[in-house]
Amino acid sequence: MLLSRLQTNLVGSLRARRLLLPKTCLRFQTTAGSDELHELHPLLLERAKKYAEELESLEQKMAQGTMNFDVEREKHFSRLSAVVDSFRRYSSEISTFRELQAMVDEDPTLREEAEQEIQDIKPNLVKTSSALLAQLLPPHPFADRPCILEIRPGVGGLEAMIFAQDLLTMYINYAQNKRWKHHLISHNENESGSGIVDAILSIDEPGAYDILRFEAGVHRVQRIPATETKGRTHTSTAAVIVLPQMAEDTEKEADSYERSFKPDEIRIDVMRARGKGGQHVNTTDSAVRLTHYPSGIVINMQNERSQHKNKAKAFAILRARLAEMEQKEKEQKARDVRKGQVSTIDRSDKVRTYNFPQNRVTDHRCGFNLHDMEGIMAGERLDDVVEAMRIFDSDMRAKELLKEVESHS
Amino acid sequence: MPRIKPSTIWKAFSLNKALPFLLPECRSISAAKQELHWIENECTSHRQVVQCCKLRYRHYPLQYILRSQPFGPLSVKCERGVLIPRWETEEWTMDLAQRLPASQKLQILDLCTGTGCVALLLKHLRPKSTVHAIDCSPLAFKLVSLNASSLNIDIQPVKLDILDAHAPNELPNFDIITCNPPYIPKSTFVKETSRSVKLFEPKLALIGETEFYSNLLDFWLQKTDAFVYEVGELSQCTYIHHRIAQNAQLSDLWRVGFKFDSNRQARVVFGYKRAHTTLNWEKVFEGFGELKH
């Protein structure tokens, strides 16, 4: 792999010299048009104004001190004030922007300076407007949850297993860079130990689900595998599943959750057969298989010495999967009501390509390109992709929302 | 049991030099790797790991090597000379503990306690109850006390031979008696137990036929409202069932049931008094196993 990377670098630099375009040799810049400014739709701004009014009335009520303390209301209040805060910032920035633009059009003497100023404040404005947009849209129901990442190799045999391992390392590094608490729930290596058969990573940071939920889908890799002897580039895939963590995977939680099922809904198998069992044998095998009949979910767990812990973990995963399934169904229903006017992001299965020879990562949903493979795989620049996806998602949802509002009015 | 292929041994060797030592007990590379991982977690040096694997090659139980065995949410210490807690015992103990009412101060007695696993788990999950743990082996008695203090669970260990006819007289009455007695008949011991059990686990805790079940019927039934006894085979369940059914006095008073483990083997025989008890045992044992009498 090292050799291939060296080669591509060499080839790249040679080509660059030939074309006398050294800038394209090592591009660390992103190519997505994230600095284009879209002014927010008036309907959305109206919504923000409504929030501001609501906040004002709520503040007045609170100032009178007649209401008792209520956690839900406090939460609502803090969300409102955050929205209104960014709304005010947005309106002040947009008005300066408009003034400057007017200046450019009207006053030729100040044109250059004004243009310079516009260039200066534009990135800031883009940021505020996207932040406001994200806040105005209804949050995902599991936005404040920690998350569970499941990674499995797809097509591509051993190379896919190696890539799955690489992805796992990437997410672990990402969590480490962010200083999030994380741990491996399950990690099954393949026989030679070079890749994984499956792995489940738990990221215990509240809100991690909201950030990482766009990672779900099939990740494609194009590179010359370490197992390849003739230097051909292969394409393999790995699947990432992102689940919201519904509760801490403590044993008490698992016990009470286990009892919430009817006995004929679930089946717990311990992987043992033959012989009389009991005192006759002392086995160390503690693998547990959990089957949930109504949904057809099967979960295997075997990493812990304690059967009890394996079971608790299996139940935590089951809970997360069921919650996600339910949410997906809800979304599907809502979409059916709208008769599928919009393409959505979660239906496309191939979400991202990691092209090692070109040192490029492409997200197929938002068309975002990043030319820094090492930074991505080390988890340092994953944030760029996540951010691009988040902007894309809020844009899409804003469009949906506007359509809905327009069709109603 | 099929032999291990030399190719498998070579493959294991190429992955890790200590891995082939684990193959005789684990049988497959994936299981051996899992076990090696557990051993590596507990050991500090590579040499220690290899030594542990070599012990394992001689069928020495992993639980004695690592000196512990998870039992429900607890990690129970294990030592040579005391029976290693089994997953079947864990299964029925967890089930039983969750059925007992948490609010009541129950008097629980655990016989043939060994490491004290059943007693410790019951007390851990139902802290309001009082739990006595009896074993005749001095090694077991020491280990129970050690486990109780290290897990910080307050149980009362007693060193007593329960087959001694006078033993029950000194004790008060109990709400429920649990027991995991030795239940492997001497005649089938060599044939039916695995090598690791045969070579390294105490025969005192393994070999027994029906003496503990008849002891239950003769002495302990008068002192308790309910009992839960582990068994090795169905004949031991039916032994208790028949003896209670045939005795006119007991037959009116007691209900008996069998419980099968998730490996579909007869694992537990339990019984409770129909009336005049502090607890509604019928409700507690509802769905625990099949009622036979």
C-alpha cells in the first residue's frame, strides 16, 4: 500500500510538472460550493420572528415569577433563545451585507472598498445563515442521543474486511480527536487478524447521533489492496449502520428492558449443544444469540466472558435497532403522504467513495470532494465531510418544509 | 470428539505461538482466539500468557487460571478445590432472584454453596433478605467468606455437613432453600464428564446420586416453605416428585415442578407449600417451570 501511494504521488507530481500546474498537485482545498450565499426564504424568517415573539412573551411571564420550575419548559426556553440569538445575528449581518451591496451598485467611488468588505463578511454570513437554518428546522427526534456504529465488510472479500477495519479506526480516531468517550461493544476479527468480520462501536457523547447519522450507508473504497500481487486497483465496500443509543448499556437497564418483551417475541439462545451440561462440563463459551421475531432481527454477542454482559449488550443493540426502525417507518409514512416529491438522502445506499490513488474522498449525496485521504482516515478531517452533509441535509429539509408550507397556503 | 487437524494447528501457530495450546479445549481457532484475548487481558507479561496457555493445554480450567468467573452481574472468585459456577446455575438463579419480591425481608438458605455464587447473587439482587450459605468443605467456607468481603455483600457463611442428621436442628426456619448439590452418579462420572472437570474439579462437589434429595425430603422440608434444587438428570427430578406424591402428608402440602435450561436439559426441581406461608409462592413460581404435582 505504501508503495502504491508512493507511486501515485510520484505520478501525480510528474504530471503536475508536465502541465506546469503545481497547484493541482496537492490539493487540500475542498471543492464544494459551501461559500455561496443563499438568503433565507421569507417564510423561514417569518417562523424565526414568531419564535422571537414567543420568547418575549415567555420571558415576560418568567419575569413575573408566577410559574414554577419546569424542566421541559426550561429546555424549550433555551432552544428558543438560541434560535432568536442567531436570528438577530443573521438579521444584523444581512442588513450590513445589503447596505454594502447597495453601495457597490450606487457609489462607484466606494465600490472597491465595499467589495472588499463583502468578501470579508461573506463567510461569516454563510455560517450564521446555515446555523440559523439548522435551528429553524425541527430537530431529529434522537438528536441528543449518543450513538452506536456498526461496521461490516461488504463485497470484496479480505480487502473489504481490511477496509472495514480502516473505517473503524477512522471513527475511533474521530471520537478521540473530539475527546468523546467511546468503547468497543463487539469486535470480531477475521481468522488472519488483518480485518474485521463485524464491529460495534459505542460513542457515549450525547448528540453524537445527530452528527454521525449521515455516516450510515455503504462506503466504497478504490485502491490497490495489500493483498493484491499484480498491482490492480480493486473496488470494495463496507457498510456502516448508525443507531441511536436509547439507554445506557448497564445491566439493570437491560434487565428491565428484557422484561418489557413478551416471552414469545424474543428468543435467547446460548450456543451450546450436546451432552448433559451442568456440572458435567465447565465451558468458557459465553456467546449469546438474541432473536426478535416480530422484526426478524438477530444479534450475536460473544466478546465478554460473562454471558450476562453479552446479553445486556445484545439487548442494548436490539433496542437501538428497533428505535431506528420505528423512526424510519415514521419518516417513510410522512414521505408517502407527500407522494415522494423529493429525493431523500437515506435511500441512496452508496454514500461515499474513498479513492486512494487520487487521494480523494467523495460524498455522493452532496457531491462534496475532499483531497486529503490521510487526514480523513486519521479522523482529523472527517468533520469537513460531516459539516458538508449537515448543510446539505438542512438545505434539503428547508426545501421540503417550504414546499409543504407553500402547498398549504 | 473429532481430532484437531494438523493444518488447523499450523494455522493457529502462524497467528500466535501460544494459540495451539488452547486448541484441545477450545476446538476451533475463533474460540481459541477469544480465550487468548481473555487471558491476555488478565496477564501482565507475555511469559505469563504462554504459561497460562500451557496449563490450558493440560485441560486446566480457565476459571482457575484467571481465578474468577462471572456470575450474573458479579465476578466470583474461583479457587482449586471448589466447584466453578456453571452458566446453568447462573440462569436459574437470575430467574429466581427476579421473581422474589424485593420489598420483603426473606430468610434464604443456600446449601452446598461452593464459591457462594447463588447466595451472593440472591443477596445482591434482593438486598433486604437474609442469606445463609452452608458448605461442608473448609476450602469452600474460606472462599465464601473471601467472596462476601471482596464483593462487599453481607451473607452468613456456615461450615456444616448437611448430611449429618443433627444439622438442621440448630438452624431457624427459612422461606426458601436453594441448593446445587453434587449430582453426578459415580457410575457415570468417568464416562460423562469432560476431562477438565474430571481432572481438576473437586469430586466432593460433583459425585452424588440421590442422597441430597432424600436429605431434603427427610430434614429440610420441615424447615422451609419452598425449595429450588439443581439436578443433573430427569430421574433426580422424578425421584423427588414420586416421593412427595407417595407420601400422603407431603402430597397435600407441597407442589412440585421441574425447570429445563436453555439447552433443553432438566436442570431444576422446585417445590413450594400450598398454604400457610408468608409469601404467595404460587405467584412467585408462576412460569418458572412445569408444575408436575
